[in-house]
Amino acid sequence: MNDSGVVAVRDFLKDRDLDAFLISDKEDQFYVANYSGDDGFVVVSADEIFIVTDARFFSQIKAECPDCVIVDVAKSSLADFLAEKFSKVAIESGSLLTKDYLTLVDKGLATVDGDLVVKKARMFKSAAEIELLQKGASICDQVFDHIGDFMKVGQSELAVADEIERFGKSLGAEKLSFDTIVASGVRSAFPHGGASSKIIETGDVVTLDFGFVVDGYFSDITRTVVMGEASEEVKKVYGLVQKAEGMGIRFAPMVETFGDLDRVVRGFINDTEYGPFIHGTGHGLGLVCHDYPIIRTSNNDQLEANIVFTVEPGLYLENKFGVRIEDDVYKDEAGNMIRLTNSTTDLIEIK
Ligand SMILES: [Mn+2]
């Protein structure tokens, strides 16, 4: 149960003169009601929190959120329950299925979109949440340190990915943040080249992008290494990406919005001979890996304290190689940038 989620939802109800907030996003449900069941809906009114689900989850609800009121979906459908008690309801357009939405419309319920209400509350991390994010990020650093010793020419990308997973779990991670990316040689120019059976060869540039979940909170790191000696071109491109990433972290306390931060990093890369920069500068980190906010030019959210996010510029030269560097960071109350991941960003040549 996170008070800031409940407060944000109830403020929205009050501001918009609504009766209830229907939460369909799983992480939002966990954040607001501490409900971790993988089926059902959370409904927040001015003074109660209901969970509409089936009997598989009743004992779990009693353990996780004993103050919530259980609504048995076998006796009353979501739409029947809402229509009986409420007339104007906030919904989450990003996660409510169209078929469920249509049942609400059928019952004559008025709906207002509140898709980002809980996600914007979730952006701001408490000290306890930052501690969990830090644990995952520290595992990333230890795994990167280990994998540099482990990697050898002749291994497959999958073997390296397996070792990343095994070592991270041995350090206390509960699961991977996403399928590990180990992309070598020309495959490193695929921004999201999942590990394959390709054998890593001498001279290959290798992008390693991985992360671990600790108590539900995600981490995410990318480093690019070279097997053997880096060519002059690789060194040049690497240096530009390293500079762009460092700028992103250094400028974060000086800009107003996440869109501004994207413009700084994007502008720098686009002005090099290897531009344009083809993806977002980064993303929020929290109960999911690509959490709100996505850092792109169109984002106007203020870059405030205690929002944990990634900075991850990259350059991709088709049929040659790619370089990406990514760290997890946040701005503290004093305006200093705090790095959660601390592995060196200097180019590592594995010999
Ligand atoms: Mn990322």
C-alpha cells in the first residue's frame, strides 16, 4: 500500500467530480492497493478500496490488503458492480480492455480517462523504493564486472546471456528485467538484438544490455565492449556515445523537463557525422522496466527530484557495429545527480 497512490487517485476524483477510479494496470493496482493478483480490478472511491475478482485471489487479498473490500465477480460483473454504486468513473485507457470498457458504456456509466494519474505518482520514489532500485543496480554492476572476466572469443551470445542470468540470481535477483541482450559483431547494430547462437569472434563489438528485479523493482544497464583491439572507428563512435551519455547525466539537473534532456542528448548526437539518434534518451524505472516517463522530445514532465530514470544514448552503424551506454540515475533534493549504476563507461577491450 502506497499512500501517494491513493492520495493521487482521490485528488483526481475530487478535482473531476468523479465517484470512483477503476484501476486496470497491474502495477498501478499493486502500488495503490498492494494487490499483486494477476487477475481482477481495483476500484477506489472516496472512502473505500474494492477489489473485483474471483475466488482464486480471496485469501491473497486478505493477506496483502486486508482493508480492501472483496467483490466476487462470480456474483456481480465489474460493470454491474460499478453501475450499481457509481455513475462517473475514471478509467485507465492504456490498460482497460476495449471489451471491458464497452460493458461500462453499455451500463450507462460516464467515463473520464485517468491513464497517467497513478503512473505519475509512481514516478516519485520513496527512500525505501530507491533502496530496492539501488540493490538491483548494484547487482548489474557486479554482473558487468564478472562478465568481463567470463567472456571469451568462441562463446555464443546465449552462453554469455546465461551466465549474466545465473550470476545475477546468485547475487539475490529474483528475475531478469527483460530478455538479456548480447549482440555481437554486426548484430550490435541492432538496437535490441536479443542473444542468439552467434559465436563471438575476435574484433567483435558486443552490446550487453541487461537488468534484474529485486522485490518488484527493476534495474537496467547497457555497456558495449570490444573483443580484442578496438578499431579507430569503434573508438571514435564509442567516444561520442560516452560523451552523449555523460552530458545527459550532467545536464539533467540544469534542464526543466524530460523533453529538454532528450533535446540535449539528441542534439549532440544528431550533430555528429553518425547521427541521427533513433530512439528515446531513456525511460523511468520502477515496478516495470520501461516505466513512465519515456524520455523523448515530446515529454513535458518536469525533471524533478527522486524520479529514477535511465540515460541510454546509442549509435548504430548498419552492417558494421553499434554502441550504447546506459545508466540508472536520479536527481536528489539538493539537485545532485545520483548514479545507481556505477560501472565504468570507459571502453573495455577484452583480451
Ligand atoms: Mn533501458
